[in-house]
Amino acid sequence: MKVLVVGGGGREHALAWAVRRSAHVDRIFAAPGNGGTAGLAVNVEIAADDVDALAAFARAESIDLTVVGPEAPLVAGIVDSFADQGLCCYGPRRAAARLEGSKVFAKEFMRRHGIPTAAFAVFDDAEAASVHVRARSAPMVVKADGLAAGKGVTVAATREEALRAVEEAMVEGRFGKAGSRVLIEDCLAGEEVSVHAVCAGTNYLLLPSSQDHKRAFDGDRGPNTGGMGAYAPVPSFGEREMAAVRARVVEPTLAGMAAEGCPFTGTLYAGLMRTPEGPMVLEYNVRFGDPETQVLIPLIRGDVLELLHGAARGQLPPDVEVYSDRAAATVVMAARGYPGSYRRGEAIEGIDEAEGDDVAVFHAGTARADERTVTAGGRVLAVTAWRGDIGAALEAAYAAVSRVHFEGAFWRSDIGRRAIASGSRGKG
């Protein structure tokens, strides 16, 4: 099989790495790829959101399966476009991708189908939204309706912060059309957990729970980032909680999408808050997370290419499942200054020494220059290890981090501290 992986980050390197391990793969392409995918695929200089160029390339190369990493092309309808041209593409169609593409659609969908989530109100007028904010107590959450590159959500501790978020989105146009409509919702208290499922209509494979670390520095301090590390499964999120996610979130979501005429195929990623009433949905994503993918892929037992190809065709393979005796952890090595400005072009050393049978270094912001791997982004590498429990996986990941070097590298030293505090063993 010929496979095209769309995207250029750590998630896409992890997906390409998994596909390369399949006995069915003949050749892999990555568009645009990075310094890591260059070692196991042919990088193609096509942007991930250039749907027409990607489809033309897939036709010309007789690609058997395209796996889409980022959300923007999915929301833009890449799966519809490929299907119209007889091309197989893993991911949801445009109508189903609204679960991520429109936060208002997602919340109203959850309300229609009884899926637990925070109370909310929707506004397309800035003054009406401001009146609503002034009439309620903080904290509250203000969300731009559309895709805003992960920057459209404000958890406001005060009314003033909420009013400022409304002003930025609806008056100043900080997020463009994505912020022309906002929703304001109750702020849920608790611990965040993510659950992914590979779906084919109402059938699905539930992957282990995972938890990422958004803040840049130890102790959950500093600015938000795309994610500084992750682990899976979450030891304290056990079989009872996962059963609740199946019954209250995943199954009613898939049934509801089918009932509304847009059955869901691809990765359903539910961002959850653990509350005394059980898991509640903060948001949906319609693709694998990053850096969650880097810890979930090593926990899939079986052929990942068969899984994704089968799902794209509406039929999950029966012999692909999840390891029950394995945990994984990833530590992101970032460039000094991230998530602000940072230098590029720093030589990276030690990757080969860090990798092993159960350690992989997934490239996120790297490139090849003069036969060297160099930094080319803020999040540079995701150093991942898998072992029998979270504690051992974290120890191996940090040992591997110590073998990798580039000027200005920094990373959090407390990835997985919640897992260790709750016990490193346990099923998620």
C-alpha cells in the first residue's frame, strides 16, 4: 500500500512511524513532513491545508490511504473532496468535523443528545454577550466558535477578563470569522483527561485515557503551549470511569451523529473534566491530539495501518486492540523562548543514542539541513518511552531526554507527577 500522511508535526511523525511498521506498506509520503518523517517517508512540499494539491498528488501517486493529522483540512472538507475523487481518506467528513470546527454546533449537539457538558449560552452580538457576562458570577469560560489555532478559549477568573475576551473576539476580530460568534459557559472544576476513539460509524476502538501538560514550565506555571508532555493511561481514571465515557459520551455521540445524517468516521477525541457527577465533555476534537498521539500509538496492539484503513472504509479490523499491561510517557523538548519567539537552525545531537526498542524520538519542529537535523519549530521533539507502568515509562523517557542535545533546549521535569502521586499502576 501507498500511504500519505498529511501534516508536519510530532503527531504526524508518530502516525508515519506506526504505519511504517505495517507489513502492508510499500511507500509512505508526508505532506509537508519534517526532519523525522524524512527518515521513513518521502516528504512532499504541499501544505496540510492545500486540499486540491493534496488530492492531485494522491491521484497522481495512486495513494491507497491518506491519513490526515491536523484539524483544519478536516474542517475544510478534505475527506469529502477525496471521496468525490474515489480516494480513501481517514477522518470525518466536513459535516461530522463540525464537532471541532464549531464549538456552538458541538455544544448544541451535546444538549440535543443528553451528553454531559457545562451549561452555556451563545451570542453573535458583542453587547448582548457583555450584558450576559455582567449579570453572572466568575469564573466563566469564553470560547470563539470556530477554529482559532488553539487560542480561542479564555478561562476567565473575573468578569473583567471575560469582558476583555468578548471584546477581543467579537469587536477587535482577533480570531477573524472564528470569533464572530462566542459561547459563554460555566467553568467546570476538576482534573482534565482525554479519551480518543478510532471510529467507523457506530463501531469504535476506545484507546486508553491520556493526560497532557499545557503550561510551559514545571508546576503548571507559565503560558499555555501546544503541550509539553503526556502520559497514558491515567492510573486514577479506571475501568468505571472509562465505562462511563463509553456509555455517556462516545456511544451517544456516534449514535447522534448517525441519526443526524453525518455518521462519524475517524478519530473522536473527547476532552473531559472529571467532576463529582462523572466525566463531562469540555470539547470535541475530530483528530488525534498532539502530544497525546505520541503516547497512544505505542499502546495499540496490532497493525495500525490496518486499523486506520479499515476505519476509513467503515470496517474496524477485529484483531487490533489496546495493550492492557503497558503505559507510555512523552516529554517535549522545546526551543528556548517557546511559546514566544525562538531561534531555528540549531543542530540536534544524540537522537540515535536516545532511541531503542521501547523508546522513540518523534520529531515535531525539525528539518534537515546540510545532512544534519536542526530545530525548525517551538516544540522540537517528543521523546517517548513505553514500559509496564507509568513510573518506568517516565524514567525511561527522561533518561532518553538526557541523551539529546541542542542549543537552548528546555523541557518540563514534572511530566506525569499526577500519575505518580495516584500510583503508577492501574488500568485506564
